[in-house]
Amino acid sequence: MGILNIFKKNKKSDIDDELSRLESNLLPDEGIVGEVEHGGPSEKKEDDKTGADAKRCSFIMGVTDYAPIEGTDNIVVTGNLKGSVDTGVSLAVINYGDDRKEMLMTSVIGLDVNGESVEHASDCYAGLILEGASDIDIRIGTVLYTRDMGSDSIHDAYVAALSEGYVKERALEMTDEEINRLSLTDCSEIWRLNTWYMAHEGQDEMEGLKRIREERLNKIVLSLRDKILDADEIYYVHDKRTGEAHLYSQTFDNGDGSYICSNPNIMIISKAYRRRYKKVYNTDTTELAIVRNGKDKKGIHNFLQGNFYINGACGVAVNAVQVSIAAGMLVDKPVYDGVPVENIPVTNPGLVRWMLLLGQLDSPKEDPEEAVAFRLYFSFLGRELKRARLIIPVKHQAEGEDGQDNEGLDVARMKGKDGKDAMIMYTDWRRLRSEYGKNWDGMVHRVGGIIGKFDCALNPTKYPSAGMYLTEEMYKSMVRMSKKAKV
């Protein structure tokens, strides 16, 4: 007899005092209750089971399907059980992908293995009856676990359940309600897992199913886009060398002596994954930084807009490079139809893109791969530099002692190499204002019209790697390089 045939009525058991205290507790911001930093077992409590019982009741399971039990407030869940569980055991329930990781408690009042009711189950596909769990937000990907499980185990169970439940079994079939319940992290993981599945296990799917799967994925992508823009906060990989979001681009060999590179994206990390990825991105050169959306829900939009249409990022990767959303899907490109040229804000995203990528290289003289990337970025930079309209900071001279206005301007310059003066130039007003404030204006010029008389210092700020110093010789070399088909 199956588990659903046995539990037709609501069977209330006595939940111990500890369970009552923990129920509905919000997880602290530091992480999961019971988590140990390196994913090992939690510290043993005095009232925990000991000996054989403790060994028997240590398990974790990601939910791959669920259903309410008619006439009760209990829920049956199914999934791949790792470890051992008995009826009557208390367990924790968490949606690992949620920004607010709320850990709730319930208890197991029934077990089913292969359609048979059992008192004990170990390392198998099983069904669990959860007592009074109708008020808990249980969905595919929810993780059930005993408190000796660490964060890594919980994450792995969460990902495995999304893969099994949504990607493999249902081929991404979801109702609109289910999609709305997904978190930002859920959406990005499902997308990543589906990409892997289709490149490996799903290659032999019927073409019709592949098209349907693609249509379903598009709905998830649109939902992910909306969840990014509506999030209370997100994190991004910040580059300490340039002072900007780190740009990710891959270089590929065409096989004919030439190279291409992928469109550079920035990497954003969901709040749910921030602790997990701190270990990866907090290095000598990068770190995780926060973007808060604010009450007007414009903070993330403005952050992305600046990175796309001032810094030249082509999109965002969400938690993984395989999950990439194009800039235009998130923030519309500014349109200046009918606006006089003199009123259009000066921006040079194509130029800044390659300057930042060059600034991220550590040792192109020593690393062969970085040497190839350097030559590629350098050639693209030359193409953009020829047509770039840059801003020279200028300021009207102060009134003279005789009370007369002095004609002329103060032009921002600096001492350059070999005693030569260098003209200071900025790619956009944001960078100019950050260094010169609002009292300075600007003149728009191209490098080609100045480089014969002055060297040029592009975007000089407190981050030298984000700028560039140009001599006439260097400029001519860049122009020559930009005309070559191979790099």
C-alpha cells in the first residue's frame, strides 16, 4: 500500500520544545543555521540523538516533486534521499536559492519506498510525509535536511533537485505561478543546468521537444530579467585595478593566425549566493561589491545602464558565465533621435571597454595567453580611438584684479613623459566630474587633432589601470595595428 493511501487524515504528533522554538525562525544573515564554514558537521547539541540513532537519522534530500494530501495540512514530497531517515524525526526545510534563507522545521510522519510504507529508508528515491507543512513554501528544489549537514551539501542537493525535477523530468514545463515562485537564483541555476543537459544527456531529444524546451526557457529568461531589476540588492565582481565592474571576455583562435574574443560581460551574483562566491572572487585583484536597488527601484537599473552604455559591457552573466543576458534585454539603449549633436551626452563605451580589459591584464609580457589578449584589445582600442570624441576639461579664467574679465580658458594639462606636456582627456562626463567637479566645463576633441603637439592622458583618475597615456608614436602604432586583419 502506498504512502498516499495510508495518510488520509491529519495526524498531529507532539513536537518537542526545541522544534516549537525554531519554527518560523528567520535565518541570520551570516548563513544557514547549523552551517559550519567548511561544510562539515555542526557542533553536537546535548539533546541531539547519540550513538546508533544519530547515525541512522542523518540525511539530506532535494525535493523533485510534491503534492498536498487531501483532507489534511500534510504534504508528501519525493526526491533522492542521501543518508538515513526514520519516521518521527525532526528536520529542517529551506529554499536555498531564496535571498532570505528562511529555515523552518517540521517532522516526518510517514515514509514510502517503491510504493510500500516503511519505518526507515536509506540512500534511495523516497517519499516523505511532512506533518503540517501546507504553510511552508515547498517547491522543486526545496531541501530537507538534518542539522548536521553543511552548506555545501545543502547547495548540492538544491542544484540536483532543480536538475532532476525541472530540467530532466519536466523539460522546463512550468505554470506561470511556478515561474513566479522561482527566485533569481533558481532561474539562473535552471538555465545553467538546462544548457549543460542539452549539451550532454539531451542531445538525442526529438527536435519538437527541443523547440518546446527553448520556448519554455525563454519564459524563464524573461522572468530572470525582471527578478534582477526588481531585487532589493545584487552583488557584482568589482575589479580593484580599474575601480569598475570586472569585464569577462574569452579569446579564441580562429586557426588561421587570427583571434576573436567574446563580447565582454560583467558578472552579477545573487544575494543567495554571495557567501558561496566570496571564496572565489575575493582575491588580490577582485572583490564582491553590493548594489542596492533603493526605494524607487532604480539603483540596479542605473548601475547596469552605466556599465552598458558608458563602460561598454555587452551584458551580464548571472552567477555563471553560461547564464548571459544581453544589455538590451535589461536596459534600453539611450535614443537621441532629433536631439542636436551638441546636446547629446559624450560617451565612448566602445573605447572604455577595451581600456578596461587592457587594465585588467596582469602580465602580458610573461603570459602567452595575456599577450594574445593584449594585442587583440590593443587593435580594437585603436579602431575606437580614431573616431572617439573625448572631453578636455576647461575652465573660464577668473576675473582680473582690474575688474575686467580675462579672455581665455584654463585647459587641463599635466606634465608628461620626457618633459612634454600632456593634454588631459575624458571619455565621458561622469569621469570628468569625478575628478574636476561641476565648476569645470569641457571641449570635445579627437585625439588625432592633438597628438602631434601634445601627448594625451586618457581618463586619469586614482585608478591608473583604468586610463591610458598616449604618445604620438603609440597612437600611430595603434592605428596601424587596427587596420590589420590578424593580430
